[in-house]
Amino acid sequence: MQSTPRTFRIKSFGCQMNVYDGERISELLTDTGLAAVADGEDADLVVLNTCHIREKAAEKAYSDVGRLKREDGSRPMIALAGCVAQAEGAEAKRRSPMIDIVVGPQAYHRLPKMVAQATRGDRPVDTDMPAISKFDALPARRRAAPSAFLTVQEGCDKFCTYCVVPYTRGAEISRPRADIVAEARALADAGAKEIVLLGQNVNAWEHEGHDLADLIREIARIDGLERIRYTTSHPADMSDPLIAAHGEVEKLMPYLHLPVQSGSNRILKAMNRSHTTETYLRTIEKMRAARPDVAISGDFIVGFPGETEEDFEATLRIVDAVGYAAAYSFKYSARPGTPAAIMEDQVAPDIMDDRLQRLQARIARTQLAFNRSTAGRETQVLIERRGRRPGQMIGRSPWLQSVHLQTGSEPGAMLDVTLTSAGPNSMTGALRQKDAA
Ligand code: 5AD
Ligand code: SF4
């Protein structure tokens, strides 16, 4: 038995969709009368919104749970949420007696009810993937930062052989268009200037004959919204209308996150990626034809089973061929239950370490080159937060670079800026005359 919680804290790990889910859980709990406390402060209820994509995710979650024990031996009510909760299910309660609630990513709208059950001494588990969308059961009102996430699509039917997502987030489901547009309006009303449309396969979004390009065009009509982004896209779903939208919709930012994973066709096949380096490069070419200044980012996995030095060198070559403005790279991590986990020729950890370092050095080079190519440009920066120095603010360029500048403007301001110099991970900017006055 625990007393009814009055305060809560949410810790989200992993991808942007978890950040979005964390925000929605926060709004839901606030609506039921609980008060959020700041990170690090003591709360009656702690929600750990976990990620399962790589490395000992479950172990990390259990040790995070263990650390919630207070000095006097008491502990908050603990809800294990997110993809580890989905993967572990009831097993989580056996492995940690401290866990009161296990709630998967498709069931968190039921959290208030589960908190009430836990208060009565139950330890509810809900990892259903219900036919009725959780979104219908969440508060319609939204809070918003200058840049806000909006989930439009969840799940994945692609079954890349290394990936747990099809198992933890389930089959590809698109939210209805009208719901998304209503939520985008609510976010704009709450002050969002930028919306980032989220989905594990966001460019596979479709509803009643409409595709993502149609959705973007419709959202672009919302007053007050100035920027639209979307992530993450699969190369196989990068349609011509979506590419064309980049050349036509002014509010759609010149940025595309398009994971390639490897530069070797042999490895791509073993990964079940359904694209080749050639089709991928062709898509990039079409994007650049539609929007010449587009910044391309990507994801890479090194050390997939069977990856040879030759395969890896092909990966280094595609980094240069694309000229990535940014990219995330990971060591392959065998995920229980995925086909790749039982493939032969697993790559030794020291070889993975070495390849990761070399890949990251190569990406750093193309990223710096991209940043330098934007120095001198006159553009707009959306201010997001305060910097470390007095009067310094940090915002984003259209190409998603962090831009540091001196200004009295607050987060949410869209400023005319000249990018004055380039660093490896950020740009420095200066206000143009109009705003400097
Ligand atoms: N091991 C390493 N990286 C992975 N990713 C997904 N699954 C794995 C795995 N088992 C990476 C991919 C994907 C990103 C979100 O995480 O690069 O694009
Ligand atoms: Fe995982 Fe592949 Fe689906 Fe991306 S496309 S979520 S990597 S299975």
C-alpha cells in the first residue's frame, strides 16, 4: 500500500518520440491533479520512460530503478514505461520488487487508473497494443516550447534484422489527419513556432489517400507556425511528392534525416534494409535538385554481423559521397529476439570500437565542411534557450545547426541573423541591422 501520489517526475531516455510521450504523460498526470517537480527533486511518483534500442537497456533501467531508493530507505511509487517496459512486461515485476507499474508505449493513457491501482497495493502491468488509439484518451490541450514534437505515426513494418522497434512499438500505424492538424493548431496556439512531425517511419504516414507531403502542406497553412520538420524517414518511402514539397513549401525546412546504416550493399541486404547505396544516393540527388541547400543527416551502424574491413570502407566512402551535415553512429548491439542476434560472424568489440572512431572522425570532417559552407549566409534563427554567457542565446538555423548569438530576445523569437563563423558542432551568428537596432 502506498499513499496517493501528489507529485511526479518523468525521466525520458532515447528517441524524440519518448520525449513526446513524456510530455503527453506529464500533461495527463497534471490533468488528474498531480504536480510536476523539477528534475532531481523528490517526487511521490517517478515515471521512467525507457529506451530499448541498444546496449544493456534493460539492465540500465533496473539500475535506474534501484537508485530511486531514498536515504531513509523509503522510495517513490515507480512506473516503468517505454520500450523496456514493453519488452519486459510482467518479468519486470519479478526482477525488481521496487517497480509498482509496468506500462508500455501504447497504453500510457491508462496510467492514472494504474496509479490508483498501485495505491491500493496492486502492481498493474499493461503492455497491450489496443486498437483504440491512446491519443483519443489524452488531453487535447497542449503545452509547447518554441519547437514542439508531434507524433503522427508509430511502429514499423520494415523489420530490419538488427532492430527491436517492430516488436516494442508494434506495426506501422498512422494517426488520422484531422487529429494531427488539430494538435498542430493547439501547439501553435500554445506558442510553438516549429513543429517536428515524428514517426519511426514518418514518411510512410498515410491516411485516407493522403501522404506526408499532403499533411505537411496542410500544416503549413496554420498561422503562427513558421517551420516544419519531420523525422525519421526510411529511404524506401522517400516519395517524389515529398521530395517536391521541399522545393515548394516555404515552411518546410531544408533538412532531411535519412538513415543509411551502411555503405555496403552486402550488409544492407543482410540488414533487410530494402535500399542499396545506389538507390539511396539517387534519392539524395533528387533532394538536392529540389532543394539545393538541403542538409542531410543519417544514422550508421558499425560492426553488423559479417561486416568486413572492405564493407566498412564502403561506409566511409558513402559519408564523403553524401557529405553529411550531421550523423549518428552506433556500434551494433545484438538485441534478443532479432534475426541478426543469431547470425554468424559477430564482430569483435575492439574492431567495432576502432571502426566507430574512424567513422566518427570522418563524419566530423563532413560536418565541419558543411558548417563552413554556411558561414556568411544571411538566414533566420529560431531562439530556443539561454546560452552560458551573459546575453548569449542559442537557437537553430534552418539546417538545424545550433547558433550562438548575443541578443535580448527571448526563446520563441525568430531573428534575422548572419552566420558569422563555423565550429565543429555549432555556428556563431550576429543579428542583422533590422534587429540590432
Ligand atoms: N544496434 C545498434 N544500433 C541500432 N540502431 C537500431 N538498432 C540498433 C542495434 N541493434 C540504430 C540505427 C537506427 C537508430 C535509431 O539506432 O542506426 O537508425
Ligand atoms: Fe528499426 Fe528498420 Fe524499422 Fe527503423 S526501419 S525502426 S531501423 S526496423
